[in-house]
Amino acid sequence: MGQARQPRRIQACDGELGAAIARAQDGDEAAFALAYRIVQPGLLGYLHGLVGNDAEDVASDAWLEIARDLGRFKGDGAGFRGWTATIARHRALDHLRRQRVRPRAGGTEQDVLHLPGPHNTYDQALESLSTERALELVRGLPRDQAEAVLLRVVMGLDGPATARVLGKRPGAVRTAAHRGLKRLARQLGVGGKADADVTDEASRTLGESK
Amino acid sequence: MGERLSGDGVPVRHRHGHPDGTVSGPPDVQDSATLETALTAALRADHLDPRAEQQALAAFRSAAHGSTGARRARTRRCDDWRRPEERRIRRPMRMTFGVAFASLALGGVAVAAIGSADRADTGRGTTHPSTAASDQPGGTASSASSDRPEPTDHPSRAQDTEAHCRAYEQVGKHGKALNATAWQQLVTAAGGQDKVATYCSEQLTRATATPNRTTGAGKPGKGPANADSGATGDTGASGNGTSGTGASGADPGGTHNATGNGQVSGGTGQASGGTGSGKHQ
């Protein structure tokens, strides 16, 4: 099914992306367009999680900077995803500072609260997971968890790259991502049976030990 | 960690791929893998605005990549997303260059310091080579080292006096330098202001007589002119002037000999007979 291939595709494009970046740095506009199309879906998803409906604006700001500083960039496709994520994040934080709006915007409470939805199984819940619903859930997370989850799941960054984007230690980022995913799973109904009464701490140690 | 793997997409497995729910690995891993997959699909934007793409491309065009401008822009640390091992290769290279450059610079300074120290030594110890040289031919010129003061105590006091005397000749009547303490000492040592000249000539004769005595070289009038030369040449130079007063038969060959290196040629002059006046011109 298409959904299953999604995460693999993020990294599968890295070779292509790296080559495109190299050509774009030499002035190839078509290569830059290709890089844009590879990176933009994840970047927009990440920005949606950070700034909501202003994601498009922030993304275009970010691309201005990416296009301007492309000559400075050094690295491969995976590195480019991390680099663009860093730039987009800075633009997003600027945007939030200007707006004085907290990244977890209000307005999602009613959805987040009536949680374990009408689905009878976890898989059904996941399969019918809409973009809006997923965004609501992610934006309902604490900020560090939401960002860690987004960078990893949507931008396809690995642990060290995520940590670099967020300016934190890899261990802290891994923990945040794990907790965030745990919490999302619980909200989607899967956690109910297994670890409803297991605290976050306990499940984290469980997670770390495996 | 299991989720790292699932992030790479390799072990993504679905629970419903196993009808009885028997899956390898803890349910946590499966759950989070499935969850991440679903989140990825839901959160990644599947529709891209073509206008936004055009904007980005326009920005790319105006940034003028390629041979000019941005290509040459310096890569900041935040722009360097190469893998750590790749970066680590460069860093030692840069460090190696830095260390090599620093050692070269320090070496240069050290070499320069050695050179200046040598020069300082020859400047201070002008009499030592001539002493040694004068001792050697002392066999042929028997009186060479007989009345010479001991070389060891010579530089300390006698050389001071010499220096003062030479400066006295130079400064002469003009200037107030004669009021300085050193001059007062000189005057005291000479026993009166008007006796300084005599005293000085005695001193200088004694100090520099040895290298030049046998040769007797040096044109009488050259003494004061010699005093103008640098510190290294001074000892021999004024010595020639004073000692040469008694020498009528100046050796012409000596005047051309070794214009720069007065002391050394003064010493060797003993053997050749007459080159001791090499300081002249």
C-alpha cells in the first residue's frame, strides 16, 4: 500500500537529491526544481506542524533563503534535508515570534479530547488517519516532542540530524520523539490495551532497553 | 533502536500482514513503525503549489549560482552537513597545515634570533678574535701579547672607557652630552676636562695597540673618520687612528683589505703584515 512506502521513499530519493543539489550548485535550474519537489512535501508538513496555516508563507520564505545560500551548502541528499529543515525552522520561529503565537495553536482541543475515535481497531484508525487529524494530534504534543516527531517522520531525518536541527543532544531528541510517538499511539487508541497505566517513564525505559 | 530501523524504512511491517498477530519483535516496535508510517503519509504535503515552486525558482535564478557569486560563498559551520567522518578528514588536514605554518613561523623567528645574537656577540666581543689572532702570530712578532691587558677583564671596564672616549671624539665640543653621568665619570677618570683627550688616546692606544702594533698601518688622519662607522668596527677603527700616528710607512695593501670586517682582518693582519688597517675605507 502507498502509505507503507512513504518513509522509505524519503531516504530513497537521497541519491537523486544529492546529485540534483550538486547540479543546482553549478547553476542547473531544472536540478533545483527537482530538489524542490523532493524536499518540499516534507518541509511543508513540518511547517504545518509548527505554524499551521501559515506554513506556505513560511516555506516560501525558507526557499528564498535556501536558493540564496545554496552555494554555501556542503553535503549529500540527507544533509540537504537537514539543512533545509534548519532554515525552515528558523523562519518558522521568526514567524511565531512576530505573531506571538505559540506553536501549538489553539482550536484543536475539542478534537484532541474525544480521543479514541470511532474506529474499533488501531489499524483502522491509522489507515483512515487524515492530514487534519494527524496535525491536530501532533500539534497537541509538547513542543519538543512534536518537533522531534515531525522531523523524523515527515522530514525523514535520523537521530543525529534531528538533534542538530533542534540544537539538542541526540539522547534528548530520541527520548522526545519516543514519548511523542507513544503519546500519539495512545491517543489513537492503541495504547489503551497495552500501556494505558504504564507511565511515560516506564515505557521509555522499556523503549530504551530494546 | 527498533524505531530507528523503521525510520529507514527497512523493517516496516504491518500487523495486519500477520493474521494471527504473531509478529517478530515486541509489539511496541510494530506499533510505532505503523504509526510512523501512517503519520508520514498523513503529514507530508501531497499537493504542491506551482506558484510557490516558481517563486523558489525565481529566487534561485536571481541568486545567480554557478561560476559567480554564491558558489564562492564561504561555507559556514551551519551549512556543512557532510557526514561526520567526511568532515573529520578535513579537520586534521586543516590542523596539519596550521601546525606546519606555525612551526615554520616560529622556526623563522628562532633563526632570526640566532642571527641577531651572533651579530651582537661579534659586536661586543670585537677584541676576542683579534686577541686570538694576535696570540698566534705572537711567535713571529714576539711582543704581541706581552703588554696586552687580560682579555677577560678587558670588556668590562676598559671597553666602557673606550666607548666613552670614542663617543667623546664624535660628540666633541657640541651638545650637552658631556654633562651626563657617564661623561662625568670619564672626566673624573681622566682627572679633568682638558685631560680627557690625552686620557682617551692613552686608553685607546692600550686597548687596540695589540692588533696593529707590529704593522703600524693606518694613515694618521683617518682616525676620526673611522669613529663614524658602526659599533662593530669602532674598536679597530679608532685603534688604527691612534696607533697609526707613529707609523709613517703605511702599507697601502692594508688599506684595501677587508673594508667591512675590521676586527677579523685586523687579527689576520698580523701575519700578512699591514692588513690591520683594513678598517680604513
